[in-house]
Amino acid sequence: MDIVSSKIEKYLEDCSSDEPQLLQELNQETWQKVLNPLMLSGAYQGRLLSMISKIKSPLNILEIGTYTGYATLCLAEGLGENGMIHTIDINEELRPIQSKYFEKSPYNHQIKQHVGNALEIIPILDVKFDLVFIDADKINYANYFHAVINKMNTDGIILSDNVLWKGKVVEPIALNDFDTKALVSYNKLLKEDPRIETVLLPIRDGLTISRVK
């Protein structure tokens, strides 16, 4: 299901700020060399992540699901001089491309890479977060939310990606489609949890913005 037509998507990109050169290079290399390049946030969503981070001016950011580091660099654009982004990915094979582009960026000293299971790493991070971006295995979205909610500062922002899942969340769900089932439950959780207020945006594959009260 196309949420937005390709013509409108192109127009949105054309009318938004340009993708920085370094991110263009990362975008291209991801598509050339890495499996599942559609997982990349991409230029339009990347500019949105950058804008949210710049508006929030977070001291500490947590990203669950680094992939090749594109969204990491977008989110890092909003960090203050003493800010830090912790980014977690379970796939150690992606670390070389992540590090390559982190080292080329002006934010390298503000990026802390973690490799492993996020549900094991998050509890040992002695940090309170202002901004969290969840973009990892969909089956664990609710678990990630429960892991971070008590580590959020008041007025902190939790961003959740792919929450429309190509429109599958509004279609009959196959018995073995555990990702869609998990996302439907997760979207309901965000709607009903009294600790946050939430709006779901039809951006790319769906992006939820939740503010911690």
C-alpha cells in the first residue's frame, strides 16, 4: 500500500532542505553494498529527524537500531556541544560502515556505538534521555518502550518508525504475521499509556511522535 504517491514524495523532498553531502554518500553506499537498503531512513525522513532533534536540542539521545548510521547522523545534528547519542545495533557486521561515516562527520566524538541486544544494554546505561528513536525489530517495540520509558526526562520525545508497516496494520492480519500483530499492539499501547501523549504521522512507513508527560 502506497501511503503517499511517488509524485508527492518527490515533491516533498524537493521542497525540503537538501540532504548533506556526507549523508548522500552514505545513502549511496548503503544501497550499493548492504542488504535491505529500504531500512535506510532516507533524505526526507532524515531531514525530519534532524529538525526534531534541532528543535528539541537534546543532551542525550538513544537510538535503537543503528543500521548503517544514517539516522544516527541526522539525530546528532541537534546535539549541543556536550551532547551524546547512544546507538545500539545487534549486527556487528555493520559496524565498519557505521564507523567510516561517523569518523567523517563532525559528531564522531558525540556518538557512542553499542553492539548487542538492546534489551540487555539499555538497563545498564546510566543516562536519562531527552530523545529516543526506535527503529529495530518490530516484535520487540513494546519491550523497547518499556525499557526506555523510565529513563526519559519530562518532555522527552520517543520516535517510533515503521508503525504503519506498509499499511498492513489496517488490513486482515495473517496468523503467522507476528510483526504486524506486534505493531498493532504497540500502536494501541502508545495511544493508551497515560505517561505519554502521541501522534502518528503518515510519513514514509509511519512515524509516531510520543511526548513524555
